Amino acid sequence: MRSRKRSVFIHTAAAALLVWTIFPIVWVGIVSVTYHAEFAQSHISLLPSHPTLSNYIRMLGSPAAGLDGRELSPIGNGPLILDGIVNSVIVAVLTTVIGMLVAVPAAYALARVAMRFRSSSLLTIIATRSVPPISTAVPFFALYNALNLTGTRAGLVIVHLTIVVPLTVWVGYSFFLNLPPSLEQMARVDGCSRWSAFRRIVLPAARPGLMAMAVIAFLTSWDEFAFALIFTTGTPTQTFGPALSGMFFLVSLPNEVAAGLVLGLLPPMVLAIVFSRYIRRVNFVSV
Amino acid sequence: MTTEAPPRALPRRESRKVAVSSSISPTKFGLMLVAPVAILLLATVVYPVLYSLYLSVQRVDPLTGAKSFAGLVNYSRALSDKATWWSLLITVYYTACVTLVSTGVALGSALILRERFRGRAVLVALIALPWSMSTYAAAVLWRYVYSPQYGLLAGLAERLGMDGVDFLSKSTVVPALAVVHAWQFAPLGAYFLLATLQSVPEDQYRLAKIDGMGVWLRFRHITMPYVRLPLAIFLVLVAGQAATAFDLIYFLTSGGPGNASRTLTFSVYETFFQNQEFGKGAAQSWILLILIIAVTSFYYFLIVTPRRSRGERKNT
Amino acid sequence: MITGTKQVGVRIEAAVKSFGRGQRAVDSLDLDIRPGELLTVLGPSGSGKSTVLSLLAGLAEVDSGRIWFGDQDVTALPPEARKIGVVFQSAVLYPHLSLRESISFAPKLAGVPRDEINARIAEVAAFLQISHLLDRRPHEVSGGERQRAAIAKALVSRPTLLLMDEPFSALDAQLRRALRSQVVRLHREFGATTVFVTHDQEEALGMGDRVAVMRGGRLEQVAPPLELYRNPVNTWVANFVSLQPLNLLPVEYDAQAGEVKLCGETVRLAGPDRPLPATFTLGIRSENLRLRPSADGPLQVLTAEAVGEQVKYTVVAPDGTNVVALGGADQVFEPDAKVALAVDWPRAMVFDTETGARIVEGITV
């Protein structure tokens, strides 16, 4: 009897957790496949009677038929949203590539080279993560205005590196730490120099960790908003966040914004799902 | 097989000098690998922080951009400004709300996910969704939950024949924002606590049941001691996150209504980029930085340090 | 023996190695390793035994002192130039490579022709019974198989010196015993001079042609296993290499009467080879100590534990000293029984009470 009550309680709680987690997401999905005409009735319709992809089609730049059969023109902000997604991908890829080139050797050295200044270097690098971005925004703003970097991809990549590099160093550090303890010694006995042991043995052996570092670098860059807003708003290099912001704060129809939002959620989500087996091995507390 | 002379029969002679290709000192090798990061962070973190310190003691002409030394004027202006204190208050309030809700949700989720039920694995994977999306996306998402015009909650209320509530009104805006923040951030804590809970030996609970402990006593005397340290670390992370939250507030309220959700971070943003008061903004950002360092080290020294050193002593 | 294996003697001269804050991991160590022998290095953790191995491998450099392989001074030579094979504790194989690729990595790098490498791998793998596993990754094979592959990897470069650093310490007891005999056979087959580091007495004494016992960075004793067991240089070594409990009993010696007083009994000696001090410590292993029934004591049985076919007795002497003795199943003593000691005197060891150093080898009654 008691265990039955307990089981009912647990299932109820689990259901509540499920609802809490996915309802906001599901709701936006629903809104994005609802015609504005249906949505804007006096009642808020929770389930559309005529689900449609027209918001997406119009976001991608084609006209589509409305609820009453009349043709609706493409969404005005569509090109900005699509450009934003492309720009976000470019910035995130550049940040990932450069960030990895810088962070991987450092993470390796901090985890496995018996060097002096090891723990102090590690602590310093991690400590930089606690500096709130808003504190560095103005100096960057002043510097970028002087160097004409405002509105450039290079400028945004540089500020993203300041966030991504300490994070990936920390993630990579814990990965390298978990490789077999005598790996490099073995490689040296086999005839590798320190450098070739790193290149020929450690890097290939750490491949899953490197993948995780790269995915996290990409996602972190994609997710960054404040710098993107300050440095790219209204420029040709505007990324997805500011583009969404621009559309959101204009008088836009909720259904259209929802379609834009869902489109922007797709790239990081696909990436996170495809590479989930690598991400799962990250010690998330460090992130 | 050849047998070389045993070493004891050796004449002592000078060793042949051998070029040792691979033996650069580990410190040199290590510093070489760390150097790029050091240079990058020096340029992109240390320089801006120092520059903002410099700005905070300058008077900047908003029209010409000309600067002159102003001493602590910016700080005194910032500190005598009621708006700064209001923002500070809101920041503390917001941080407290986020910490409370996040901890509750994280602990609750972890306790549920520790149990066995059908679909558990799927749920464990699903709760990562909010955490894996951008904060600004989460903010827009929740706009669709809270909005009195087209929000999910308003829609549900309507179905149930109740009046819609504007959750983002003056009196409820901070807790409402905190709920969104917790929605996004709590899964991280849930995973963290779940890992810890799963390491609690089941026998401890069995023994406690034999001893006649009820649910609450078991939670208090077995679960809590285990999760205290991970919980403390999570609290530090959450507090730091909450105190510097920007994306959420920007999208959901832009500091409003009025100034009801105008946190220090948001105030710094406005002072800089809307009012172009660079000196005062820099001073405010330093107040924020000091606040964060204070809160983080408070947590750290109060909870993390003594626990950790105690644990180490036990190991040796 | 495999043709072409060169046997080399190794000599460590006055080696000093410190780490960090001046702690000496190895302190003025002199050690000769004979060509072709299997030397086990035995010591508790922190005794510096693994450091000795690192110094021999060239993975650490001595602060002072020299290391010779045959007549070649290798002190400043990097590991790859030393012609060594190393088996590490954690069975290091490259996690991203198949066993075959891991094993062939070093000879490939050294430019050994492919056919030659394949022939060597086939030979070594057959000997170690891992031929069927060569195309798997390390995480796809068991711990024992991984360790055997690591040994194969060390052997395939035809090292003149094979170094093994507690290779079996992560494995369970049964597997360890199997691998132990495999390594001994392998040493006989391949003939390379081998240094095997371990903290396990049974392993060290069972495998080694000679055993080097280390403590606190210093060498305590080097000797063949039996000699080490029978004639340890001091109480510490005697205790450390004991497989059964070692009794260290205070003894009074009356030189005039030629009698010793041991646990309330007086025993007449036929005479030691050298003069004995008035008091000394008698070291006697429990397997060399029997009990005999005695109506008036002077000792009393405290506990009796079965150890296989034997019984391990703890008895208490009148002065309160606990003594451990082994007894056969033929004569069983109940707890509280009054007993006397029957010492196997030629196996007894006489130590100086102050310094712990051994004074004479055995006593005749």
C-alpha cells in the first residue's frame, strides 16, 4: 500500500518536472505553426485548428497562403534573421578554430607537464572567467572605435575568445588529466620528443575531449549576446541574437518571431544532439 | 647472445657527450604552450579591466570624448545616486530569488530523477534542453509564457475561467525573472546533485529505516551531508550568474516596468550605451565587480574551503 | 633464448634524486644489476623504488651520480636512446590505437622493416597468448590482457633492459599469480636483463634472481630471495620480507652459564659463533616456532586461527609479550592451554636491540 502511494507520488512529480521543462519550448513550437489570424482571436488558442508552416516559409523569403487563402508576403525581418544565423555560424566557427589552437596546448601543459607556475597559471586563467562581460564591454567599445573593429567579425571573435578560451582550457584540463598517467613517458621511451609525444600520441588519444572542447566553444560563442548586441547591431555582420532582438522589439507578430526563434534554436540543438556523447563526458560543474 | 662485461669491471672514464634532443626543461616546454593563452588574456581581460579602472577616475566629455582626471568623483556620483542603490538592492533581491528557486528546482529534480520510474532516462536527457539553449532564446521563450496578450499562462487561466495575471508587473517582475533564470540554470545543478545522490550508499538508507528514521530525518541526516558541498559550489555559480544577468532582463523587461527590474548590470549597460556616461558607468561596473568578488569569496570561504580541507585531512 | 638479445649489466653509482622541496627520493644509491638477471626491487610506497626505475629509464635525471649500461655511460641519455622496454603500472597502451599499432609504434619509429616487426609481434604475441586480440583497442580487452599487451610492447623493440613498474598491482590476486610465472618464463625465454619493481613481498621473493630491498630512498639489502629471507641485515628487512608474522622477542644472555632467558624459559646454548651482548632481540618467524604442551606453562594460548592446514596461535608470555606460532593439525591446542616454545634455533636471527642490525647468523642449542 505504502509503496503504491509512493509510486504514484514519484510519477506525478516526474510528470510535473517534464511539464515544467518542455512546456515553454512546446508552446513556442505551437505558436510558430499557428496562423496569426487564428492566434489573434479574442481567445488565446492553445492548439491551432489549422497548423501551418507558413510562418517558416515566409521567414525563408517566399510568400505563403494565409488562413483565409489570401497570399501573405515574406516576413520583412526574414533576411536579417537568416543573415544573423549565417553570421553566428561564421563567428562561432572562427572562435572555435582559433580558440582550440590557443586553448588545447595550454590545457595540456597545465594538466600534464610538470612545470613550475602550474597551479597559479591555472587559477589565473579560471579567475578571468569571473570578470563580468559588462565590465570589459566599455574598454572594448573604446578600443574598437579607435581601431575600427566595431561591426567586424574579427572584433566579435576576439571578445568571444576572451570568454571561450578560459572555459575550454578548464574543460580540456580535466580531460587531459584523465588520460593514462604514463602516456607521455611511454611515448618518450618509444622515441618521441616532448613535442611529438603531444602531437602524435596525446592529441589523438584525447580526441573525444577535443571534440567536447570544440562543441562547447561553438555553443558558447553562439549563446553570447551582450557583446554581439553592442558590437554588431545594425551592421552587416549582425549575428542571430541581435537580429532576433531587432525583430522582437519591433512591432512584430508573435507567430513570426516564434518561427525566427525556432530557426535560431536549430543549429546549436542539432550540434548538441549530434555530439551529445562527447558533451556528456564534460564535467558540467566546471562549465 | 653476447654478454657484455659486468659493470663492476669497468674502467671509470668520462661519459660520452650525447646530444639530448628531447630534453628541454618541462617548465620551458609548459610555458611555451601556455604563452598564447597568457598573451590573449592579458590583452583581452587584463587590459580592459585596467582601462575601465582608468576610465572610472576620468571625467569624459560626452560630446568631444575629451578626458580629464576626476579622482573619485565618478564613484561618489555613482554612490550618491539613489538609482545606483536601487539597482544594488534589485541585484541582491534578484540574486536571492534566483538562488532560492534554482536550488529548490535543482534539488527537487535530482531527488525525483534518483528514483526509478519508466522513462527516467528520457527525462534525464530532456532536462538538459533548457540549459543547452541560449539565454536570450530562453528569455524570448518565456515571453510566450508570461505575455498577457498571447502567453501560455494567460491562455490557461482563460480556459479555467480566471483573469489573466501580468507576471511581469511591478510587484512580481523580479521573482518572475528569477523563475526563468532557474528554468535555464537548474538542470546544471540537478545533474550535479544527481551524480552526488547516486553515490550515497543505499545501505545507509536501509540502516536509517531500520533505526526508524522517517523521510525528513533521512533527508536531513543522510542526504544533506552528502549534497552540502556540491550544493555550495552550485550556489556560488548561480549567485555569480544571477548578479551579472543581462540577456534575460534585456529581453523580458529591459529593466522595467519603470525601474522595477533594473539590476546593476543593466544599469551599467544603460549608463554606458544609452546615456554615454563612461566615467560613471565604469565606476558602477567596479562596484559590481567588487560585489561579485565579495559574494563569491564569502561563499567560498564559508562553505567550500573548510569542507575541502577537512576532506583532505581525512584522506591522509 | 631469442637470438640477437644482448645482455647488459647495469650499474648505478652514488645516485641522488630529489623532488620538490628537497625531499630525497633516492639517496646515494649504489646498485649493480648483473647481465641477464631478473632483479626485483622491493619497498613500501615512498621508498624510492619507482624513482630508481625512472632513473634507469631516463624519464628522470639524477641530481648527481652516474648510470652505466655495460660500459656505456647513459646518465645523460634520453629514454629513446637507451634501448629499454618499460611496462608501467597502468598498462599504458595508446588508447586510440589497436594493440597491434601500439606494440609496433616504437620499432616503426625506429625504422625497423615491416616484415621484421610483424615477425617479432607474432612471436611475442604467441608467447603472451594475445595473438587473437591484436586488432582490438585497449578498452576492449580485460585488465590482464591489457597488461600482457603492455609487456609485448615493451619486448618488441628487443630491449637490452626491461623495466617493470608494479605492473600487476591493479589486478586481482589470481591473475597476478598467473602473470608472475609468465614473466619468469618470459625472462628465461627472451633473456633481457630485467628490473621488476613491486611492493609485494611474495612477488619480489618469488620472481627475483635477486631482490633489492629499499627504504626511504636507500638500499637496505640486495640478495637472492632465500638468503634475504634467512639472513636479513636488520629487523626492518626481516619484518618486511616476512610472509608470516615475525616475532621480535627480548632475550637476556648469561655468557658465563651460556644460557638465554626467553619468555620465562631458560635455554642452554651450544655456543654462538660470536660473543653475544647481555641483552639482544631474537627474531623468529612464526613458521619456525612450534608449541609443545607443558603443564606449568610458562605461556598460555590466547587465540587459535586456522590457516589452511595449519593453525596460527597467539600465545602470551608471563611478561605480557604476545608471540605468534604456527602449529600443524597433528597437535591442536585449545585457548587457555598452557604451552612452552619449541624454537627452531638455527633459523632464529639475532639482532642488536638498539640498532636493529643483525649480529650473528643462527644459534646452535
